[in-house]
Amino acid sequence: MAIKSATSGFIYFHATSATMTGEAMTSSDGNIYQVTAAARQVMDPSVEPTLNATALGYIDKTWMDSGWDYFTGRVKLTTATSPTVTGSYMTMTTLASVVSWTLDLGKNAAETTAIGDSWKKYTGIEEGGTLTLNRYYTDTEFWVHAGQKVLVQLWEEPSAGFWVEGIVTSFGPTMAVGQVDNEAITIQVNGPVARF
């Protein structure tokens, strides 16, 4: 579908999550509402959030992950209201700084050709992606996180980029005389990619 690439970012590990109850939300773009407290905007996707009764029935399930952008603490509603959210937010541990990355996103297609059709027909099904990145190699941090979920913040420019959640599937140091050691890491994307 598209290749997105730039030269900086950060990798975070889901360290701990804490409960929030009746957390205030503010309109950030029309009927998109965001958790007001900046320190609570990265929500734990393993804990399903709930809205207060007056907003609960208005979640736009077609947007992001069934209406939620867990990376930025946002929800899209079908009408203007005053939502509050109960769920969990995450405290992140920085694993590494990224020096280059490539995000390859795609969508699978299944054949729906019927007998007698002159052209093959397809319908779009699940989406997927792979993130490959490099960081300066300083320790064995990723040896203990292989197969675990990580959050990656990828910068395209000083104030914009992507949030990606994924599973670390491979990593390997590269060493050369006269060069700074670095490590190539592959992450299998595990859900919707969010803009910030």
C-alpha cells in the first residue's frame, strides 16, 4: 500500500498500566475526543475502555480500532457529547532511540470470482504491516523482549509521525571496523497504525 520512511524514533516497552476512572476528554477534531491529561493518553489496548452512559452508544466503530486510537487516547463518536472514559493508561519504558526506519503497510485480498466472470474479482480483507528499523547497538535489551509487544513512535518530522504496536520478531547486531555498532530489528505490526 505504501512505504513510509524517515530517520528517527523511539521504541517503548509496555512497562505497567494504571487504572483511570471517569477521566475527562476534550474535543480534538470535531467528534474525535482525547483524554485531557497528557500523561494518560497512551492507553492499554489489553483493557477495553468504556465511556460514560451519555456517550457509550455513539462510538464510531469504523474508525481506527473499533472507534479507539489507543496510542493517543482518542475515541471517535457519531455525535457531539461530553465523554469521560474508564480504562487503563500505560507508563512506558524507553528501550532505544531509532536512527532509521521503514514501515511497509499492506492489505490482503481474497478472490471472489464467480463462474462466468470474464475478469477475476477480489475483495479487501485484513490489513498488515512490517516495521524494520535500526538503532545504535548498546546492550542486549532486545534479547529479553523477543516475542513481546512493543510500542514504537516513529518521527517523520519534528512534530509528526506514526505510532505502531507490534511484536519483535528478529534482531541482529552489525559490527564493522571504524563504524558505530548498530542493530537491525524487525517488528510485525499488530494493529492499526496511528498518526500523531
